[in-house]
Amino acid sequence: MPLRKAIRKVHEVLYSLMLVLHPVKRFIGRTVKSFDFLGYQIHPNRKLRPSAVSLHRLTERARQLYERGVSEERLRQYVIRWHRWLHGGLDGMVSYKGGITKYWVSVLKHLHITGATVQP
């Protein structure tokens, strides 16, 4: 499908959904830099990774849970569910580098928790 027809079709679908493209936050063409979209960082020739905003939200929500006095197990379950969301339905398109342990350790460091079980 030629590019102009594809762009027209995107606008038709968005209009039918009563959505519009943001006039500044849109780019049509090739990209050499990464960009964030729906919680993922998208970069040419790389697997998806969580965006900085997603990671920040993970640690902030974990902090809120921690401040409410939830158990370490409850925090761990939150991180596990977040990790499932990260990989859910994307069939290997998301990087597994570091696995869930990477995010669990990140949350523990953010909360300055020592002595917690590192294995998620």
C-alpha cells in the first residue's frame, strides 16, 4: 500500500474512533532514534524495552505499596504482574535481559530495602 493511502487509512480509522493525531507528537517516516510508545521504548533493530516512564511508574507504585505497609511478598507479586504486562502478548519482541530479577532488584534499591529476598 503506498504511503499516502496508508496515511489516509490511519486518519480514517482514527476519525471513526473519534481520535486525532497530536500535531506535534507525530512523525511519519523512518526513524533512527528511539521513541516511547504505550510504555515501551522502540528502537530500530532492537527488542522492545520498558520506557523510562514505565520504570518510574513501577518504582513509584511499589513505593506507595511499601509505604502502606504491604508485605515483601505483596511487593514481589506486584513486580511479577508488571513483568507479565511487559511481555504479555508480544511473543518475544521484548528484551528478557536481566529477567524479572532485574526489575525486582531495581524496586528494592529504589525503596532502600536491605535484607529482602532478591529472588522474585
